[in-house]
Amino acid sequence: MTLEHFDLLLDKYAHLVTSIGVNVRKGQSILIYAEIEQAPFVHKLTDAAYERGATRVDVEWSDLHTKRAFLENAPEEALATVPTWVPVRSQNIADANTTRISILSADPDGYSHIDDNRISTLEQAMQRANSPVRQATMNNDLDWIVIGAAGQAWAQKVFPDLEAPYAQDQLWAEIFKVSRISVDNDPEADWAAHVAKLKTKSQWLNQQNFKSLHFKSPITDINIGLAENHFWEAADSADKSGHTFIANMPTEEVFTSPDYRHIDGHVQSTKPLSYAGTLIKDIQLTFKDGHVTEAHASTGEAILKQLIATDAGASSLGEVSLVPDPSPISQSGITFYNTLFDENASDHLALGAAYPSNIQGGTQMPLEERQAHGQNESLVHVDFMIGSADMDVDGITFDGKTVPVFRNGDWA
């Protein structure tokens, strides 16, 4: 890396993730998911976690070449059949409340030349096999965080006019910037102030207790009912022991649970979605009575339709999120081709499962009771971006009044 002060910035990033991020405490076991090219960053995270008292730090390494070779060459039955140790391991991670750190850095379009059906077959098999850890994560039974690191192929996708080393440097610089890390700042103090600011927005929304939201722009017009006793969250969360953590770095959103039974209208994406190694662009969805009735995209349409067909819940929504257009990521003008970053530049929705914490007492409720409140359930949870500088959002009260929430992409 030629980026000035890179080692110092990477050290601060690792310490931020293990402190404010997953808030490592003595005796915790940590599992890091990472691409092999991110070994230097993983080493810093490992050291930082042990400094804070972690008992064990394990790494699940990933390699795009190996995964792509499997997708290209394995027989169909191998794609659909997951080794028996995968669900066993997933259940073990969930049962042990293992803290999870997921580092996103791979090529967002790395499977672009592979048959869509093969990608979907493997993706759905893995979703089913990893259901225990997915459920524990979404229920906040364990601490977890998703962060970014500048992979070379990803960097060249974001900055195609730069040569590889310079593109990677530039992407790292942007990741540090939007993660509130600089040479001379105190990232933990900056994050504490940021979390407090976001919480004022979630608190206001919780006080309103809207029945529904109406999103309107030149390309979107959709009414989204909100789940009964819904709860808006912002930035930090708490696991079942009350231990706090921040699930996404960066984060600029406040989010809650829709009522999957009451969604009507049409919506169009404003940024590409990278899903299962494929870019899906210009998503257009029509909803009626809570479910997708039409789905189109300029690229990746087959993958989109296969995603929606995963199960009954995949054709409805599990999250509605508000992000002001003046957020730092949006104002950077950069399309990251990575949902962690792009969703924090834009209002977004998620196809699939809802977070139990997004209704009052939801993490203690059985699934059937949450569904009775309007929460959706699915094997998948996939965010897509719909926000823009010309997006208006209104809250509709239970007595039919309209309250401005966003005007021209910003808080009203």
C-alpha cells in the first residue's frame, strides 16, 4: 500500500471494530469471515481482540477463485447438496453465541459469467444449511458486525480509471473516511456522537408510531404498512445479555419492520445490487397485498426472480430503512457496488426476513406471534437501494393524518 499512514489507519480500524463494533469482552470467542487477500487486516483484528480479552479467535477464509471453480465445474447435485458438517457447524456457532466479524471485500460481480441457475442452486442450499446462525444473528442472540476491506478486484470496479494499486489505495481511503477514521481523530468518540445523533431520529419515529409510510419519487410510489408495535433502531444493538454492539460500519440508517401483509405500489432501485456474486441493476418491483407481483431488472433479472422465489417470504419485505441523501457516503458520489456501503447512502428496503428486534419484545416471541404482528419470515434478507435526492417520505398516522418525514431526500 502506498496510502500515507496506512498501517496506523488500519490499526485504528481494527481497534474500532473490536471495541465500539463488537465490543469484545473477556472470555469471548470470535469468528472472522474474510477473503485470503485480507490476511494483514485479519491479523490486526486478531491481535486487537486478544488485547481486549478474547479467549479464542478463529478465521473462516474464503477465496473467490476456489468458489468460482466449484460453481463452474461441480455436478448439479453437488451444488444442491451441502456437506453435513456445514449445518452442524452453523448450529454450534449459534449455540455458543460466537461473536461474528464479517469482512466484505470480494469482487461484486465475480460470478457474472456463471449460469444463473447454478448460482441460485448453491445459494439456496447454503442459506438452508446456515439457517441456525442466520436466525441467531438476526435475533441478536450473539454479537455481530459487517465491515468492508478494499479487495483489489472490488477496488477496480469502483475506480475503473485507476491502475490496480491506486484503485485499492483509493478504496481504502474511502472506507476509512466513511468509517470515521483519520490519523488525528478519536474514532470511538466520533462514533459515540454519531450513534447519539442517529438515535434522536429513531426516538422521534418511535414516538410517532406511524401506521404506514408512503415513499414517492419520479420512479417510486409505494405504501408500506408498519408492523404492529414496530420499533425503529439506529446504529447500536444489544444482544440477549444486554451487551451492546454495532452491526454495520459504516451506518447512517434508522430502520424498522414493515407489515408484510400491507405493501402496495411500485418501487425502482437507484443503485446496483451485488447479490450472490452478480450485479442486479435497475430493479423494478410491483407489490400488491404485500407480495411482489412483477419483477424486472436491466441485468441480473433471472437471479432476482430466483431470489424472490426462494420461499414465500422472499416475495415480501422484512425491512424498511431511512437514510438521508446528505449522508457522507451519498455525497461522496461513489457507487460502491457493495450493499454495506450503498445502503448507507440511500433509503432501502429488504426482501425477506424481518429482524425480531424491530418489534417490541420480538426477540422473545415465537415466530407465529411475530408473524401475527406483521413480521415477515424467510431464508433470505437482501437489501436494495431506493433513495434519491428527490425522494419524499410521509408517515401516515392511525387516524389518517400525513406527517412529512423526508422532503427531497432529507429529514423534514
